[in-house]
Amino acid sequence: MCDRGRYARGPRGQPELLDRSVSEAGAGSVRQEGCARRQVQRFAAHQARGTTGRSFSRGRRLARPTKLVQKRGYGALRRVPGFAQLYVSLLLGRLGGAMLAITLILFVLARYHSPQLAGFTAFLAIFPGLVVSPIAGALLDRRGRVRFITLDYLVATGSVLLIAGLAARNTLPAPLLLVIVGVSSLTNPLSNTGLRSLFPIVVPRELWERANALDSSGYLISSLVGAPLAGALISLVGAEWTLAFTAALFAISAVAIFGLHDPSQKSATGRSILGDAWSGLVYVWRSATLRGLAITLSTLNVGWGILEIAIPVLVLSRLHQGPAAVGSLWGLMGVGGLAATLVSGRFKTEGRERQLMLGSIVIEAVALVAVPFAQSYWVVAAVMVVVGISNGPFDIGMFTLRQRRTDPAWFGRAFAVSMSLNFVGMPIGSALAGSLIGLSLNVALWAAVAFTVIAGVFLLLTIPRGEEEGAASLRSGRSQTAQPDQPAH
């Protein structure tokens, strides 16, 4: 049976225009009847073989429409206007972010010799930005995304250069470091949410899995390259020059995205910025899917916030390795995750997102059980590879689930709030890590395992199986984007 949606629609879902009809034959025109019969037979034969060659419709040959529709591999994304420029900026920015995260922790541990201060620094690098994220989302929906992404990259460049310069002159007391880190984090949601909410706007819906795989792989590539590179540079040239190199990456990211055409639909609701920010919070709270994702991901990220501090302490103190070894662990996680993500992105996930996410959490929890018992660096390395592999399907399932169940008019506000709520567990876990490690390193590691298991339970209890009414209306063409100031559900 011919799939009409597959063969009769263009690559972005628009109907192909078939504007030339076959000439009408006279009642006695046997020759034209035979020609028409042979044409129908050829068309049926091509459809039965699933060919991507000629298609015939009402006597006119189409220019390979099925090939355009069927060819939805990663190469198709290269033909999406602006996607390559967007992705280059994303990769460079995330590479800088991955380097900055590990560099700050190792810098604080080496300079101030305090796991508690390292944990609080990691907390301030994230939490203030999460607090203001609803406002950031409202700005993105009102004014577009590209200019604010560029602004955040420039703020990151300046703040990291300031830390590096003051540290090189030995004029960086711990309170000043915390102030700089906390203030610079306020603009983080502009690039994080801006980039992620641009993907479903720039990319056609049928390529979302591929785009989300590349989005997720951006984090994994940054882990694969950024963390080991940061560790190696710290060992070779010191933390100050490593911070300067990281600042240069943020500056190049700003240049890369500058001038990109912003296809965002700017939303004018007639309310204040704070009113729009509040409406974003209400939208996420009323959406069972986004609310369930927030509960699940925030719990899961508490465990990862603990591990972000506990694993470096484990490697440096118990396993007697250096900064480069710490960075290599995150790189190994990126190796496993990159392969799994690119493979997962080739398959349709619709209707199977929850199963993918749950399976990933189970694999991750089982792997993390080995870390408290680890007496060898290679045991921890193997665990990180397994965790990376499990993260690939999880990210694809989570990203596409959120996109499918969010009204496009709310992408900026809803994604800003959703991403912040999802990530809020990370700074909380980092802040807890110092106290837990003070009790015992194993206590911290087992706490991370416990939070991972609890997250799996929350996933089953809080994320609905099917689409909600607001999301389903999008698929039936009854989008609520015409009234962006009213929460859809």
C-alpha cells in the first residue's frame, strides 16, 4: 500500500504541486488507453519496489520527490539554511564550557586546597543563571535568539579573562572568584536555551531526531575533547593559560554565530518581561510532561553534581593520578556517548521516548555501583564509557519528547524554564558534594547512585505515556501559537 504522506509530500512537509493533468482520450482511442494503462502499471511497479526514482502522477513526471523525502540522514541537515553556522558556534561554545567546568574545579582544588570551595564555585557557576532563566526565556521569545547568544559568549569571554588575569597576578581572593563566577552565570541561559530552542525552529520536524543527535553529540564531543584538553593544558602551562585559551574559544563562538539569520518568530504579548517569565513558569507547571521531566532530570542531576566533585577527588587522592587523568575520564564518557547518540539519532523515537530514557537510567545506575569499590583507574574509566553509551539514547528521547509536547510559540520560555528546572540538581549536588566528601568519599559516591535510582522511579510516576491535549493539537494542525500569552496546558 502506498504511504501517501511519504510519497506525496516534500522534504519539509509541504504538498507537491501536481498541476498538469493527463489529456482526455476519446472513447475510441485505443492507443491512448493502452499508453495510460502502461503508465499506471509502471507507476504501480515503482511503488511496489519502494523506488526512489521516477514518480508518475496524473501524467507528469516529478523530480524525484521520494528521494528528497526519504533521504533524511545527517547529510540532509547540511542543506538546512543556517544549520552549519549554528552548529559550529554551538560546538565551540560547548567546548569552552566543558573546559571551563573542569578547569575551575582543578584550579580551585590546586590553589585553595578546598573541596568545599570547589563545590560552591561549581554551584555559583550554574545556580544564579537558573534563577533568572524564566526572564531569559521571555527575552528570547520577544527579541529573537542570535543577539542574546552572542551577548552571553562575550560575557563569558570577559569574565574568564578576568579570572585568569587576576590569578596570574596573585590578586584573586576566594570571595572575588565567587562573585565573578556568580555574576557571569546570569547570562548562561541566553546561549543554552537560545541554541537549543533554535534547533526545532531552524530544522524541519522530520529531521528533529538527527538534529537532536547532533545537539547531544555537541556535549559529548566537548566532553571528549574539552575535559582531556583542559587537564593536559593545566599540566603543561598551568590553569591561568588554560583559562585564557577557554576565553578565546568563547570569543570565536561569538564570531561564528554573528550575522546568522534569526528565523525566530518574535512574540509580542503586551505584558511585561516579568509577566512573560511568570507565564513560562505556569506553562511548564501545567504541562505534565515538562513537569515530569523537571522532577526526573533534577533528581538525576543531583547525582551528577555530586560526581562532578567526587570523581576528581577519587582520581587525585585515592587513585593517585593527575589532572590529565581526570580530564580523560570525561573524554572517555564522550567517546561512548558520541557513538551511541549518532546511532540512536537514526531511528524514530516517537512513542518510545520513556522506554529509552528508563533503560538508560537503569544502565547508568548499575554501572555507577562499581565506582565506590574501584581500586584501579581503569575500572572508573570503564564505568564512564558505559555511562556515556547510556546517555546517548536518553538525550535523544528527552529532547524529542520535550519538542513534540511543547507549543512552538512557547519554545523560548518553556525551554528556558524546563532546562533550568532539569539542571537545578547539578549545582545542588555540587554544593552537597563537599559536605558528603567531608564525611566519606564513599558516602558521596553511594549518594550519587541513590539519586540515579530515584530518578528512574520518578520517570515512571511523573511522565505521561501519551501526548497531552495541547501537544496533540499541534499534530492535528490546531496549534495554539496564535495566542502565545495563554498557557496551552
